[in-house]
Amino acid sequence: MTNNVLLETHTLPPFKAIKASQVVEAVQTLTQNNNAALESQLSELDSPESISWQSLAEALEQREDQLSQAWSPVSHLNLVCNSNELRDAHEQALALLSPYYTGMGQNKKLMQAWQALKTSSEANSYSQAQLTTIEHALRDFHLSGIDLESEQQQLFADNQAKLSQLSSQFSNHVLDATQGWHYHCDDESELAGLPDSIIAAAKAAATKKELDGWVLTLDGPVYVAVMTFADKRELRQAFYQAYNTRASDQGPNANKWDNNPLIEETLQLRHEQAQLLSFNNFAELSLATKMAQSPDQVCEFLRDIANKAKPAALEDLQELTQWVSANYQKKTLKPWDIGYYSEKLRQAKYDVSQEEIRQYFTLPKVLQGLFQVASKLYNIDVIERSEEVELWHEDARYFDIEKDGQKIAAFYLDLYAREGKRGGAWMDVCRTRRQTANGLQLPVAYLVCNFNPASAEQPALLSHSDVTTLFHEFGHGLHHMLTQMDLASVSGIAGVEWDAVELPSQLMENWCWQAPVLKELSAHVDTGEALSDELIEKMIAAKNFQSGLFLVRQVEFALFDMELHRHFSSDNYQGVQACLDQIRKEVAVIQVPEWNRFQCGFSHIFAGGYSAGYYSYLWAEVLSADVFSAFEEKGLFDQETGQRFLQCILSQGGSQSAATLFKNFRGRDVSPEAFLRHKGIAN
């Protein structure tokens, strides 16, 4: 055996020592060893009396954690430091992991052992976390095809392996398409209206490509800035077209990284998997592990929001159109005009601009304020230890979380957009809290965003939207890190229904809109002054500016996702584009060009775990708004309310259903009243 750091035990990943050449060997070795150990373990569990929590569950958890410790940093590096070598190794390893997990899920002896554990006399003394772990394990066996005949089981396994490969390919195509286009100009006047920070970054990007002038990329912060601030309409149109045709058969790189065939194959395989498991469609299969009970219930929920939001969205668009006509003499607005003129209207209506606000949100001050909010709510301290651990990039940082002077968790932070890094923002698991033979393993999280980086002259400046994104991801991190569960299967976000997993993250966003918190988060980049009361009042007044437009867009995405997965291959199904067009006709108020291929970059549902589940954002926001209303009633930093939320929800992980945990905290079932009120829409 060669020296392979991925086969060693480490408290934290040794990022600098990890090589792409080690990945396949490590995964192959660990999966083979685990399979052999499982076979040996099951041969020893030859009677109901020999089966106990220790003899079954603890050994399984230990082996899975060992595999996770090798795979987690590899999966993370593939997202934040992508290279051709690592990408190839990652895909080869996925081809090993998929049959491994499918095989585990289809192991009848293993399922029988779990069933014996459930009916054992020992089970009478199990904790709720243990009982839920058993319940989830038995459910997941059935969802892995254990009830199928051998030929169908093999088909199910083959489909799972192919779906894993397609997901990775889809994500890689989006990354390649994003980085495969840029806008180069020699005349700075073409960049009129753009923030100085974006222009400076464009100059640096040109230098990096050994070009004169300026280079604007499709990275998230740049794209948003162009669509919001660029005075040159042709520039906005070029960016809109390049971004909304990424990885498709349209646009400047048509057919180069086309995801359309991958989408079709993914949908077909998902439908086959659902039918093999006796579900009518993949939407039903997806909801088998979620709070929502049926696709009908989800679609009714979404259409109810649409019915309330669409009149507001039409008013938003009419107001914008009339204002632009009166002030700019433009009778029609194209999609690449909406963001630009909306920002002009926002400034005119509320006398506040996003770029003006950005000058107050320096990253160091925002981080300090974020940590203070968490400290006040949950009595924790966040302490940077970046120099003491190994990191994957100079942008990355590391922090410990302490409570009463004791370390309870940690997290990595990687906040800037760069080449080789997937766009968007996310939290992922590095280490899971669990009890081991050597004591308690503490939870560690990865928190990743894609903000415009700092320059030599000034720190990174965040838009208020960036601030809420950072709070959102930290909320996910708190869910993972403040858990008190010691079983990996229900620790942190593990075992939490997917349509409730956004509750803690969306909850944290609410503090970004509170005047006292905005004071703590802000310090002008030049003067150091906090936001004035006047500016804060304007920001809050503008909070629900065009909220109708935002909501119908979210409903559009969610309904497209759910209707696509429940009608695929039915008599009602006419194709992906036709499905999206029909949803847009029903709920959208902004008409997009025929060549728009949004779906080809919709990584959430084709490469990100939200398939037939994108509605979760709105579903969980109803939950989080109701939770926040408890703080509104008692006080933003009311200690008793903060501790109850910590004890009833954050610390409980997936040990009980989200509906039960919510009711434990709120004392009643969820109400949509706070959600609609926060959005400025009448109930």
C-alpha cells in the first residue's frame, strides 16, 4: 500500500497533502474493507440475542465515518479548487461509491439485523435519537430497492450509478460554461455605471489573461453587478444571453457543454427508479422523506403563494414600466433591462442605492457583527484559528466555536469567487458530531460563498444581499455545529427532512433587517461610520421593493421542478421546455426570450439535491418566518426564546420530525401569517 493520507485518521483534513492520484485508491480500499467488515459483522450476528446497538449500529457508524473523512475533503476540493485531475478522480470515485451505497441499501441480512434490533428488548430503553435512526434505516432500505427481484435490483443499482455520474457531469458543464465565456474591452467607457470594485477586478482579470483593457467574467458578483449597474444596454444583453444559455444548445457557446441530453437522461432514470419502487413518479419518491405529503399538496401550496403574489408582481412591473417610460422614454423593457431600471427606481423611490449601501458592509465588520448575533442568541464565542490548521487556499479561514470556554465545534470559511470554484453559496459537512471509542468527535462545517474579493486598496465590500447570504449559510452551519446529537445518522442536518433543512438558515436572515443589528454590521469603508438611522429607515422601507416579482420567480422555479418530475412520461408531458413555458405562462409576469435556457444551469435540481424539492425554500421560509415572529413578540435577543430555539430545534438534528420539533418550539402548528406579512403581501 502506498502512503495515502486519505487512508489515515486525522482530526481535520490535511488538504495540502491530498493528491488527485490518491482519491480512487482510497475510496476503493475503504469501500472494499467496509464490505468485508460488514460481511464478517453480519456472520457474527447469527441470532437475535447477538444483535445490540453496540454490535450493529456502532460498528456501522464507525466505518461510515472513516469513509466520510476521506471523501468529504475530496468532494469539497472538487468544488472549491477544481482541476482536470481532481475532476477525473472524483468521477471515478463516484462510480465506486454509488454501487457501494446501493449495495448497502439492498443488503437483506443487514435489513433483517435492523428489524431485529427494532424488536429487541434492548430497544425499550433506546433514546428518541436511536429509535429515529432505526426508523430511518428501515425506510431507506425500501427506498433503495430491497424489495425488488434480483434483476430489478441490478437495474436500480445501475440507474443510481448513472444518476450520480450525470449529476457530476451537469455540474461540471455549468462550471465550464461559466468560465468558458468572458467579455473583453479596451475602452473603459463600455463599463460606465459599474462599481469601482468591479472595474478594478476586471482590470486584474485582464492582466491574469495577459490581455490589455478589462475582462468581465460570468462569476456571480460580476454578473449581478453588470445586470444592475451597467449603463451600456448591449453589455447587459450580452451578459444576460451568455448567462442564461450556459451549458445549452443556445448562446455564444451553443452545444459546447450542452446539458439538455443530460437532463433528459436524468429525468428518464429518475422516473424508472420511482416506478421500480412502486411510486407513480419521481415527485412522489422525493417526498417520501420530506414534510410535504404529496405533489398535489406542494403544488397547491405554491399556487396559493402565486395567487397572492402575482397581483403584487403585476403592480411591480407596471410601476417600473410606467416609471421608465416617463423618465427614460422607453416603452418596452427586455429582461436585461429589469435589474438595471429597478435599481434606478429603487434609488428614486427610497433614495437608497445598493452601491451606496455596499460601502458600509466591509467583510471584517460584517463577520464581527454576525458572530456577535450568534453569541447573543446562543451564548457562543467564535474564535479564528486560521494559522493553526491546514487550508486549501489563501482565501480560506478556520474558526473554533466555544461555549463556556470549551470548544464545541469549528468551521472553515471560503468567501471569494475565483477560477476553479463552483458558483453559489453552501454549507457542507467536514466532520459530524458523534460519540467514538476515543470520546466525542466535534462537528466541523465548510461554509462557502462567492463574493467579490478584496483588493490591495480596500477590504471586500458586500452588498446587503451578500450579507443575507452569509447569514443564511452561517444558519446552516449553526444547525450542523450546535447539535447535541451523538449519533451521526441524526446529528446536525442529518436525518432532517429536506423541506425543513432551510429553516435555521432562513431564520438567520431576519436579523439582517433589524436596525440595531445593521448598526453593528456596518462601518463605512472610508470613514468607519455605521449606517445612519436615515439610511437604515430607507433600507427597511425598500425591503419589500418588488417582492411580488421575487416571489413569483421563486414559485416559477419550484413549480417547474415539481410539475416536471410528477408529469414526466405521462400523457400530460410535452417536454422540458414546454413544461417550463407552461409554468411561466401561468405564474410569471416577465417574458423571457425563446432562446432562454435557464434549466440547463439549474444545478439545484439536476446536480444539487433539490430534485422535486426546490419548493423547500418557500416551504421552510413559512416555518422560519413563524419562528422569527416568536422573537418579534419577545425581543430580538430574548435569551429565553433563543435558548428554546436552540433546545427545541437546533440541537435536536433529525432526531424527531420537523413538524414535532416546530410544535415543541412554537406550541402550535405552523401559520403562514408571518411569512406573508414579512413579504408585504396581504393574507
